Amino acid sequence: MPKLPNEKNERLKRRFVDYRKYARQLSDKTLDRELAALERFDAWNGRKDFEKFHIEWAMGFRSHLEQAKGATGKSLSKSTARAIMATLREFTLWLSQQDGFRSRIRASDAEYFNLSRRDEAEARAAPARPAPSIKQAMRAFEMMPASTPREMRDKAIFGLLCLTGIRIAALITLRLKHVDLYDKSVTQNPREVATKFGKSMHTFFAKGFPEAEAALRAWIIYLEDKALYGPDDPLFPATAIAPQANTGFKAEGFTRRPWKSTEPARKIVNGAFIAANLPTFGPHAFRHMLARHAAKNCTSVAEIVATSQNLGHTDVLTTLRSYGQIDRDRMRELITGESEGGLFED
């Protein structure tokens, strides 16, 4: 029978989470993951008082993670194990600085919460990140209908993702005033738009997508001239659901508010690829698409930096590490100077 939570341990967990939230400024999503990691360790360790910490706990927990299974029944990925161990390492460091623990826990004890060098290297290896090619994205876009207002909205969503690679949370919170068609830009004001880490960003339309620009323009014109939306109204309003006498409920028009979650926009994107008989991709894949396209076609460092800033990255290395992987065929072309009959044309 699982042991009940240890009251002293629970207080320490809460203090640690408060420290990470207010001193380290971590997001609630990250804090939830860290709290889950602490709970995993605490439950495995039989709820023993943290104040009795011994390095054997860390060594034993590492062995436990090597054999542990995830929710799907498969072994934990090395990246997941690494994240859990990193949380325990930070927690142990923090404990070593707290009153009543300084004489019992040394900062160096935290280093025992590490994976083997081999597992660490595997965890750090950038995973393959699926993303559509430019041609695939444009094919899906071209096949999207735009005969009704709802279809116009959906096509404009797909088009804006092609143009900017904007994060989905930011996209669904945009207002009409944030898009400047003349300037070909999107202003992501963190006071009004759900940007990552609350960063203020100016994003410009990528070149080579005139059809996407046209779809976005047609949608904005509809909102302003037909629906009489103002600058502070949502750019992508949620679908209104009206009750029907015989059929229950039916999608009918729009509400003057954004979606409460990103799920409807994700379904629109997935549905567009399915309708085009293509592999399905999520909204985030457009960021990979634009970064890879830039890495492949940019002719100067300045262009790479501009692409990185347009995606909202503080450091250009983030773009290159996370989004700019070069596949085997492109790597062969760059190294050998030989291509295979137009295979690399996008």
C-alpha cells in the first residue's frame, strides 16, 4: 500500500516550487513538471524525510529511472529521465542552502543526480522534428476552400502560420490591430498576446507566400467591412454554437471573443493536411519549416539572424539547434557538392 505524503516533505516541495516560480521565474507548466518529478522521487523513496538525504538515494533513483516505464508502458525516454534528474539536482542544491540542512547536505551531493555520460549524450541529441516542406504546406493551403466566412477564417489561420510561424497560443489571441498588411508585420504585444515568456515581438511576413497574404487580406477585409469588427476585436474569433430544435447544436457564425484553447486551431491545421492527402503536421511545425527553409536558402549570416529574430528567439543558436537540422541528403549535397536531380529544390 502506498505511503501517505510526508507532511515535512510536502512543505519543502512547496517552498521549492515557490522559489522556482518567484526567484527563477519559471512558468506554471514547467513547475508542474518539476513537482511531478519531486513526487516521483518521493514516492519511490518511501516518503523518507528529505532531511535524512543520502547519496545512495540518488544512485538508487538513477537505477530506478533506467528501468521505469512511462504512461504508454514504454521505457522512459532519456530526455525525460534527464529532465527528472535535473529537477532533483536543483532541489538538492536548494536544500543544501536552507537552514537546518547545510550541515547535512552538501552542494556536491546534487551531482549524484546525473545520468551516465552515454545516456546524457543520447538525451541531448536533437530528435528528428517533423515539418512540412514549403511545397507541402502550399499544397494543403491551396486545397482549402474559402467560400464561407468560416472557411475564410480557417484559410487565413493556415496562411498566417505559413507567413510567420507564429506560436499557436499567440495566434489565437491576436487582435485585428496587431496585423499591418501594408507593413507585412504582426506586432506581438505581450500585454494583449500570449507570447512565450511574455516577450514583445515584431514578426514580418516571409517572402514567397503571396497567396497566403491574399487570404489573410480577404479575411481582414471581411471582418472590417462585413462583420464590422474593430481594432480590438479578435483576429480569429471563435465559432458560435447555436441550439437547433432537431439536431441539438450547430456551428453558426462567430462570437466576438477568441478561442479559449488552441485545440480548434490545431484541428484546422491537421484537417488541411489530411484533406490534401499529406502527412499531418501541427501548428508548431511551421516554425521548423521556415527555419529549415532559411537555413537552406539564406546567403548571409544576417538573413539567418533575421529569421531567428522573426521566430522570437533571443539567441540565433536556438534556431540552428532546435529548428535548423540538415537532413542526410542535404548534408551530402553540402559536403560533396553533388545533388541528385533536383531532389533538394523546395
